[in-house]
Amino acid sequence: MGRQDRNINDRWRRCTRALKSDEQQYGRRFLKVLELDRDRNLQGIDDPLEKAIFLALIGLLKELDGSGLLLPPSFQGSTDWFHCPV
């Protein structure tokens, strides 16, 4: 993890502490996603902010997918999920 990555994570950690107490859990979960993947080398992404946002969105999608909220059970594992009726 580069110096800029650490600076962004440090700032977001401080911002998490400044959130309302009931919102801090979400800030901590967000930071946990970033910390789990902090050493991942993403080809083509040199900007630490872009990398952090990308990893956070991937983490969010993984969490939604695992909960069944992203895709209905009948579509999980299917490659036809773009045509999922809403």
C-alpha cells in the first residue's frame, strides 16, 4: 500500500469517527473492505482514490450478492441476470 493510499484511509478513518454513532458501523465496514484488499495490485489504476472507490464498490456488490439482494435466488449463478425482471 502506497503512502497516498494510507493518507486516504487515515482521513476516511477520522471521518468515520466524526459520523453519527449509528452511522459509524458503515464507515468501519467500508474501511474493512479497503483494508482487506489494500495490497491488491490493480493493473491500470494508479490513482489511490480511484482504487479505493473501485474496491469499495466491489466489496459492496459482493455483500449484496451474498445477501440475495442483488439478484433473486432464481438468477444467482445465471449469466442472464441483465434481463432480470424487476
